[in-house]
Amino acid sequence: MSPRVLVVDDEPDELALITRHVRRLGHDVVAAKSAEEALADPQLDSVDVAIVDLRLPGMGGWELIEVLRVRRPDLPVVVTSVLDADDYPHVEAWLPKPFSGDAVQAALTRALGGTP
């Protein structure tokens, strides 16, 4: 069964782009426009990996990752952001913006324990 991917990004174009790349890889997507929306989604417990933008309105990406680490300690997280990668929190993989479909695939592979 293909992994289910949580994608959290408040920019509609970025959310749609990541979602499209992930679906092209054959994965199911649970999309959310905010950290609060992601945490309230009952499908959160069924995702296999999360792609989180760091710059979110309200609860930011850093805080969302902290909550996910408590709620789902084994959930791999991929950070996506326009911020410098040196400023990313400790996660399984990263996806600096702008990104390509190949970069999305490599980040998901790395996060899920494979080699890109």
C-alpha cells in the first residue's frame, strides 16, 4: 500500500504543487492550509509522513512539528520552506523552496527510510 502523506502549507499554489507531485508518485494526500486544520483532521492518525511548511499563520511549522513529535513520535517529517536550510528544525528530510518533482520524491524517500 502506498504511503499517505500529510501536506501542510498555507499558500494555495504551493499546497497544490506539492499535492500534485505527491499524487504523481502514487501516494494519497491529506492536505491542510494550517497547523490547526492538520491537527483537527481525523485522518492525521493514518498518515505515514508529513510535509510541513515552516511559515504558517497561527501555529507555525516549528510548533506543529513539536506537537506531531508528541502525538505521533514515529511520524517522519519533511520540512519545506523558503528559509535557509541551516535554520530548519531536526527532521528526517527537507525540501527547500523552490523544488522540483524529483526533489519531492527524494525527500519522501529519505523521510521514509530509503536512500534518494
